[in-house]
Amino acid sequence: MAKINRSERGGRNGSERVKAWVYSVLNPLMEALRAESLALSKKYITWRYTSAEMEFIVPTRDLISPTARPNYDDLLRGYPELKPPMLRRDEKVSALLESALKCWEHLTRYKFLQPIVENYLKQWSEEGNPYPGGAVPKDEFWLLIAELLTNNAGDLPFHYTTKPFWSRFRQNILPLRAGLPFSELEKSITELKKTDEALIESLDQARSNLCDEYDIPAAPL
Amino acid sequence: MILDAGPLLDLLLYRYWSEQGRPIDDNRLVCRKQFNVGPEQLSRFLGTCRAIIFVPGVFVEVGRLARDEIRRSTRRAQDRALALFWRVAIRELRLMGADERWTKFLLLDSKFVEELGPADAALISCAQEAAEERVPILTHDERLWGRCQRERIPCMVTSDILRSIT
């Protein structure tokens, strides 16, 4: 009887390697990209004033757990068709970061937002309300508000001390998301979202092909 | 409100999933499974509290429970998931204006340490120190709640939230 291409465990040779691609790279990546796409549909870019970076929107390789990154690199060698859509996404992430930085600079560099927020804060305090910034130092409170503005924040969670302040003043603050930097930001958000969706489709197709070819389930049993 | 590990973990997991845009599976949270309290209700209740206090010992338990939960829900890729969890946790605690109170282990009442363990003993010690402020402990742990009742230490079990917000 001719020897067929089977490993000792009974699966097709290479199936363990492919499982590593699917379970430690493709699945987490698709999950992260779907979450990112949802956040982007709300124009939430996970901007943080403390780092002046987007917390969860990062290059594709960084979306993978460090221990699984060798599997990611191996996937790109073994399945090079995935490389171009990933590179396209990384370019869009860089473009979004650049747009976000310009907005941040616009809001903070000339401190045009600072006196506005401090005015609202003064009004808030004079009405006898407690400081709304939680453990954020008072001199950084306006930066926290700039972060909410950059992230197009809607309702905040009830347990945030900033919630009552933001609920009261956000209709005055959110219209400051205007001007060229913000229209560029919106454009970058739309482009990244589109690229994410295309990448999810490519990853889904790749997973399907690999599962069929190696007869493995799409998620571990 | 002095937070025990259970409600704190539920709140942090809820926020961790929300921040990433992941659907919230209430049934993975003890507040929902055991007490029929949703994470939004927990958040709303904490928003009405004058002060939110935590003791560092509770974070040892939160860390262990979060690792187990994340291991169950992600199977692999735990290291990144846990790093993100802690990043979200620190931010949440800052934005909720939580106040950290230190309790020295060697000054804890050994009776409580022996009976309930160091984290619960630290919660009791914190509640006793804040006796004048009458700040209760919020816990999922009915054993701790019962012990506090006997010692006349203000304590709420999570289902009490439903009474306080209706």
C-alpha cells in the first residue's frame, strides 16, 4: 500500500504548524480587527493623552501575543498572499496615527482648548460640584477632556467621576472637533475601517482554505 | 464603598471587554450569574458612591481570577490579553477616582487572617479604620458578609445593589 502523506498523529503533515497559524494568529487577529472596526464605526480611536498614542489600534504584528509572533512571521512566509493586505492595513494605521497627532497638536499646542475646559471646570466647581477628574491631576484635566474629544466620546461609564461633567458639557465641547485636522482624521478612520474589513475577509478566506486543506477545525475543540 | 475582589473583577472585565469593542457576555460575570446584577447596574451603583476604596491585597486575587478568566476565554494569547487587562484596570481605577488604602499585613487581626485570609482581613481592617465614615465593603462573598454582620462591620453583598438602586 502506498504511503500517504500522514504524520504519526494521523493528520496531514504540517497540520500542527497550520493549527498554530489558525489558533494563535488568524483567530485572534480577526477578533481584534472586528473589535477595531466596531470602535472605528463610532470614531473611537482609543487615543490616550498620557502617551499621545492610540492604545488598541496598533500595527498588525503588535495585535498578536508576543509568544505567538514567531507563528505570525511563519504564517507570512508560508502564506505570503496575506502579506499585502496586512501591509496595506499597517499603512492606514500609520496614516491614522499621523492624522490623530495633528488633531492632538491642534487641540493642545496653542492651548486653545485649555481655557475653554478650565472655564467649564470653574463653573462646575462654583456650583458646588466635586472635582470631576478622579485621580487625574487637576492640571491635566483639560488633557483628559481633549482625549475624550479626540475619541469622539459618547456616554461615559456611570462609575467614572468625569461622567456628570462630560454629560453636561459635551454638547459644547464636541463641536470643537472641527476644521481641517479633524476632517483628515475622519477620512483616515474611514479608510482604515475599509482596509480592516478587507483584511478580515482575506483572513477568513485563508482560514477556510487551511481548514479544508488540512482537515482541522477553525477553533480548538 | 470598599471593593472586594469579586465585584472589582466583574467591573474591570466588563470595561476591558467594552474598551476593545468585544460583546459583553454577562454570563461570564459572577455578579450576573450569582446575583442577577448586570455590570451596568454595578457601574451605576458605584457611580452613586461617595468614595471607592480598594486595598492592594485585593489585587492579588483580581490578578489570579483575571488570569483564569482570560485563559478560559482566549485559550491562547494570554500574555497580551493580560497586559491589556491591567492597562485598562489601572486607567479605570484612576477615572473612577478610587482611593487606595494601605493595610499592613503584620497589623491585621490574626483572628480574621486565620479565618478569612489576608485579603478579606485587610478589607475588614479598612472598614474598621473608616468606621466614622461608615463605608461598607461590597463583596460577592456571603461568608465574609456573614462575618461582618456578626462583627457589626458595614458590608453589602452584591445582590443588595438591586435594593439600593430600585
